[in-house]
Amino acid sequence: MNNMTSPKSVLNTSQLSVYYGSFLALKNVDMAIQANEVTALIGPSGCGKSTLLRCFNRMNDLIPDAVVEGKVLFNGKDLYGSEINPTEIRSRIGMVFQKPNPFPKSIFDNVAFGLKVNGYTGKMDEAVEWALRQAALWDEVSDRLKKSALTLSGGQQQRLCIARAIAVQPEVILMDEPASALDPIATLAIEELIRELKQLYTIVIVTHNMQQAARVADKTAFLMVDDARGGYLVEYDATSKIFTNPSDSRTEAYITGRFS
Amino acid sequence: MSLQSNKIFNSHLRSRAIRGMVFYGICLVCVCIGIAALGTLLVQVVSDGWSWLTWHFLSDYPSRHPEEAGMMSAIFGTLWVMAMTGIFAVPVGIGSAMFLEEYAPKNKLMQIVEINLANLAGVPSIVYGLLGLAVFVYWMNIGRTALAGSLTLALLVLPVIILASREAVRAVPNAHREAAYALGADKWQVIRMVVFPGAFPGILTGSILALSRAIGEAAPVIAISALVYITFIPTSPMDRFTVMPIQIYNWVSRPQEEFQNLAAAGIIVLLVVLLSMNALAIFLRNKYQTKSDE
């Protein structure tokens, strides 16, 4: 209603908990993710940041004994409601994985994959070119679109995966440590790209690299884990606040490195 | 001599090296045993059969007179039976493998199915022959035909194809499945566009190797077709038939030396077909592998 005054939140979680069998991975997370912003999820290993990310496009559905409790609203609609088709959700909320995972197909076919599965009716060539341009990869691959995607370098492969996600024209792009398998130069290219993409998309990024969160994210959420209650959200605020003046002493301990 | 001044470590460098050499020697002997056996077989067979391997041997029907006998009916019988076995066994095998890997719930029942599948792959082939005789020949009343033989051999190689296909399906990286799901593909699209193409080279290789096992089987086919004297090429699946191993077996079991030589010539033909099929399997595997890796 009051979109003009407060930024629109695309994803809202309330009391979100995730179990893998009897193992509690994430407990009672409440957070709102704003449109056209980059939101970073940081925290130690096992704190549930990837689990949280995978709640947003229902990838946890693919894990047989995963149970999601609480609510996730996507543009105000219950993402786990009975009328929601997870397949459709995944075409509107794209995902980029930790290790570049292009299909063993040509560069063109990789980008066209999502278009094909979603029944794209427009011109395939144009859509592929558009996505590759968006991912800042077009100039490097325009003369070898028919070559296997596996001939690209790791950084190029990851940008191809971003192009592949963009081609479907999602609203949100989820990135699970997208640069952790890349060298520093490729990492900077990805970060540059993330900053540009937020004009058009809402981006949620999991990262182990706090400098990376500081460089690319508008908002940062810090999660922690303890054995008794699984992963939980400690603090969620503007990135500048989290990194300069966190409200919680645990956040401060983590970002200053006095914490394992 | 030791690099270390103190004696905390007693590294036994010499005896470790000797043990390594001994193991290397044992492995070398093992591989030589295999090669020697195969070499002896080849030399024996080629020296006995080479001179009998003529065009007329390939293009004539069996005969009581060794110099007139050929194995054309057996060659064409084998072609018929192999083609039909492939048509029955490969789709069913792929479908089963896909179900077990991609759809089946991980529960006790599926574990039992899996264990039994592995066991089935090890059941002696004559057991399949008797099963085929009871089920296809008599119960379904197909008779002692090429169709019954093919169905029996299809049962025989089915577990092997399923196991090989499952291996191939499992080797498709999960990251590719996840990537496809994350783009909004549903399960059927993931299987059709990602899993199947990824597993295809392995499935193909496994299927060809399974068929090349079937091609050498005599026991189950004897149970189906009996040791008959066939002097025609099957023209339909409902014709009587014979296959190469049966023809060879038939010749071997005769006392005259000429027939022994004919059997050797038959073995050469069978080996050539077998090796060609294996070579084709390797060629296809390499072709698809380089295609997907380059």
C-alpha cells in the first residue's frame, strides 16, 4: 500500500524453521528482503545461510526429509501455499550455485535451457544475446556460442550460469557463494556484475567472504549456529551498520574475526 | 647415512622398496596369466580354423559334409536374435534404471529390489533358458522361435543393462540436476534434458557390452531352440532359428577333425563380431565423452 514511502519487500519470512529429518538447521528466522537491493547472508559454517537461501526458491523440496515450518511470503503470497507450484516459483526466483555448473552443452544451449523449459515463445537468439550481455559475457563468447560451455574459464562459466538464470527473467536471483570457487579477478568481475544487476533484480547472496558482503550488499544478515537450537538470525541491518556499528556483540565479534 | 641425526624414525626405506617391487611383480604375473591364456586360445583357434574361413563358410548352410558346411543360418540367426534382444532389453533396462535412480523412494522394498537385481545379474544363464522355455515357449505358446530366444536373452541381459544404466545415471552430477530445477524445469524435463543426455554414453556402452554377452550365450538358447539343424535364414520372429554359439557347439561335439576345424572357424567369426561390438562400444563412449568435454 505504502510503496512510495517504504521500499517494497519481495520476500518475507516469519518464524521460518527448517529441519532435515530430526536435525534442526534453521530456527525462527524473521526477515524482509527489499526489491532491487543486494542482501547478503553471512555467518559461520553450518549456520543455515544456504538452507535459508534454498527456502526462497523451494530447492529444499528436493531433499527428501527436509521440513519447512513458518512462512515465506513472495510478493505477499505464501510461497509454501498449496496453490503454489514450486516449478513456477523457480522460474521467477533464479539461483546461481557455489561451483559453476554449466550443462555439458554449448554456450548457447546453456542460456537457452531455461527458455526452452519454460516455453519461451520469443526469438531464442535475441533472448540469449540479451542474457549474455546482461551477464557481461557477450563480448567474450559471441563468436563461439556453439562451443561447449566447459571450454570457458571458471569465472566465465559462473557468469554463464548468471546469464542462464537471467534469461528466464526472474524477479529474484539467489546466489550461493557464487565466487568462492573463483580467483580474485574473476571474483571482482562477479561482484561488479552483482552491483549492476540489482537495478533490475533483487539479489540475495550467501557469502563466506565478509569483504565481499561489505562491497556488494545493501543489507546484511548475520546468522549463527549453536548445537541446542540450530542456525538462527542474530542481526539484520544495513550493511554499513553491520560492519561499522553492529547492535549485537556477537556480530561485532564475528566481523572483527574474534570468533571462529 | 640417515638424513636424520636422531633415531625417532626407523623408516625401513629398503624393505619398503622391496615390498613394493614384490607387489609389482605379483601384479605383472597376474596380467601375464590372463594374456597367455587368451593368446593360447587365439593361436589355437586361428591355426585350426583359419584355412576353413572362406566365403563359402560364411554364405552356406550347415551340412553333413564338412567341406560344404557353412554358418550362414547361424550368423543371420544371431543377427535376428541380437536385434530383437536389444529392442526388448534396452528400453526396459533404461526405464528400470531411471525409475530406480530418479523416482523410487529410498525404502526397504527398494533395497530388496536392488539386492535382487544384483543377484539376478549373477544367475547362471541356463536358468534363464529354462525360465524362457517354460514361460515363452510353452505358457505363452510362442514356440521354439527366434522371438522366444530373444525374449529369453533379453531377460538374461536385462539386469546387466539396468546395473550399467543406473551407474551411468548416478554419474550425472547432481549439480546439473539442481541447475535445471533452479531454472524452472520440472522432473520430467530434468530427466529428459539433463539426466538422460548425460547418462547416454554410459547407457550405450553398458547396453552394447550386455548384448555382446548375450551373443556368446549357448546354454539358454539351446534350451529354447534345441540343437536343431537349420538350413534357412529366419524371415520372421516366429521362425525357427539357430545362433553362432549353438552351431559351434554342434560342430565341436562331432568326432571328425574337420568339424573341429569348422568350430574353430566359427569361433573366429564369433570373436570378430564380439570384438567389433566392444570396439563400437568404446568408440561411441569416446565420441560422446569428447563431445561433452571439449
